[in-house]
Amino acid sequence: MGVSLRESVELIADPRNLDASVEEVFQTMMGGQCLRAGEEAAAYEPESVTAVVGFGGLFSGACVFRSDSGTAQLLAGRMTGMEFPELDDTVRDAFGEICNMLAGAWKARVPTLAGHCGLSVPAVITGRDYNIHVQSPEFRVHHFFTFEGAPFDVTIICDGLR
Amino acid sequence: MRRQFRSMGKLAFKNKRRAPINALWRGNLGMSEIRTLIVDDSSVMRKIVERALRQAGLDDGLVVYEAGSGAEALEVLKGAQVDMILSDINMPVMDGLEFLRQLKAQNLAPGVPVIMITTESSEEHVKQAIQCGAVGYIRKPFTAEQVKERVLPLLTAA
């Protein structure tokens, strides 16, 4: 009999997994604590940075990590110990890696999921006035946070579970 | 001071930086240099791994080679001898598992310990990496202490 994640859906969709994953990654890699923020969509000015890591296998979907360019520069700085006055390739690289670690930490929270779900390499998108739309997701967990006062949000989207 | 390592591709270079501190582990291990190849498609992550090694006490004598994929790493190893390899798994062009298979198939770096540093950390992934020849596993995110715990016993054994 094959493995199915369907019966673990409540465990997988538990919103506390996302908070714990964010806490783990930020504490370990940036040495600081994140605070949960309100549920309102933050307006990321002057431009937003979005990193996406896809999930494949028995669980398909994506981990989406978003912030403004200032937050991205701050996080890259905390991660590398360098200063970034602008949004350059190193900042984008660091931002993608944070998303990668968030995705990995999130799926590792549920052992049955971890073994049957692969990760894509991160893609990073920068710009203004764009949306990421997923048609009828199975579930979505979307939380807002701040790190040293800088806002960001993380979304786990599941568009298929077998 | 960093210079391009000729013929190794744009992401591969030899890092000659030396800090005149902490020869503790180098001395204990009886090694004048610890030549380490770090393989990761993220240049930021390669720097973070290098920093973790230095924080773990391997600062003095650490010589770092870098590669952005398994394919680049194989090229580096055709021209350089290393004491240890730290590799990501999820990489474009050639992933970490295929890199391990190719290492074996091409008999490159025989006996050199390979540690995977990756977000893929399920039991299945660990088993697969060990079957392909890895001797250790570090999950991202990681601390310098975790790197030290995994790396030093391997160097001592070598």
C-alpha cells in the first residue's frame, strides 16, 4: 500500500508549524527573534521582493517569502555580516536562501511530509504591482511578521496533496 | 585576499585569506592546511559555511575552494587536492547526489570525507546521501557549533 499524506492534512496545515519554522530560521541564521504581526497585507514600498520555493512529490505547492527591498537588505546584512545599500544580486541570493530554509524547516516539522516532498531551487522576483495567484489551493497558511521592526510575510500554499 | 582560481570556472576560486589566530585544531590535527571545497549554488551560503568553519576554530590554515554546482566541483577536484568537501544537495546543473555518484565513478578525491549541508533532511534523503558516499549531514539552518560537531571528528579520523 502506497503512502498517502491525505490523513496527515491537519498536521501539515497546522499554522504553528509556520511560526516555529520562521523562528528557527531567523534565530539560527540571523540571531534575532521575529514577532508575529497583524493579518493585514503590508504594502511593500518602493518595491517588493518575493522568493518562491516549490514543493513537489506527494505534496505540491510553494513557500512564498515576501518583503520590501529595505527588509531584504537588512536580512541579507544580518545573515552575512555585510551592509547592503541597495537591492543587488547578493541580497536576492540571500533572500532566496532564507526562503529555501523556511521551506525546508517547514516540511521537516511533519516527518511523513519531509520524506515525500522535494524542494525546488529558489526563484526570486523583484518589482512593483504584481500578484502571485494560485487557483483554488487546497489550503494556505499566510502569516505576517516583523524582524527588528522590518515587515515580511511567509505563505505556504498547498495546491495538491496525495 | 582572494584571487580567481584559473580554469575552474567563474564561481570557483581559491581563497588565500589567513587569520593569524587559533591554530588549536590545525595543530591538534597535525595539518598545516585544511583544504575545503564548498559546493553550493548560493554564493551567500558558501560564505556562511566558510564563516561557520572559521568560527568553529578552523580559521588558521583554512584554504577554501568554491563551486556553484556539482559539475563545477568536479572540475575543481581535477586540479586541486582537498581534505574535506561540504556540499549542498539541491543545485542546478548537477545536484549533490549526482556529484557524489560522479566522484565515485571518476575516482576523484578518494577517501576525502563529504558532508552534505542542505535543507533536505528527511531520513530518506540522509539514507540516499550516505548510500552515494556522504559521511555526514548538516541541516540548514545551522550554527557554527553544529558544523564543528560534524566536521572535526571527520578530520581527526582522516
